[in-house]
Amino acid sequence: MTAKCALAKALLDGKTLNVKNCFEMIGLTNCSREISRMIEQPFGVTITKITRSGTSRYKQAVTWMDYRLAITNENLPGIAKMKEYVNKQITAITPKTDAYVKTLKQLNLL
């Protein structure tokens, strides 16, 4: 699975992404750039961006963005393209472990 596929799958699963969890789950360090470059432009969808703010452990003011794929009429054609892309990427790999076979069966891809 590629990083683009993992990013698309996370958004299709309804996950809210930000810099921290995008790095932990997918391994991308610049979430905003990669969402725009890998998801919004090729698939023609609009990702919802929500500005969040808080304080760091050192009591400094911090802000960050949360990214989420909104299910809207404008995004439906792009969402269909994303699902097709993810299915194509995941099924192109031959499963090598029983755990991966189990995961693919849960996703109804095998």
C-alpha cells in the first residue's frame, strides 16, 4: 500500500487527520501539503479544514488544522474515484501473512 492509498483510505474511513496522527498512522510529515497534492487535486474532492487551538505542555498557545472528508454531493464523484483507487491498490498486493488476509477479508476485498 502506498502513502497515497493509506491517506485516501483513512479519509474514506471517516478519520479526522492532523499533523500528529497523520505522521503516526501514515508516516507523512506535512499533512496539509500531501492532502492537497495527493487527494484534493487528483480526485477532485474538497477536504474540510477546521482550525483548532490550545496550549502546549509549556503553556504556549498553539494552533493546528484538522482535515476531514465531507460526504457532499460535490464530493461524490471524487469519493467514488478514491474508493476505486484504494480497492485497486490493496488488491494488487498478494497477501503474505494470515493477518493481512484477515484484514482484506474484513474489508471485503478478497
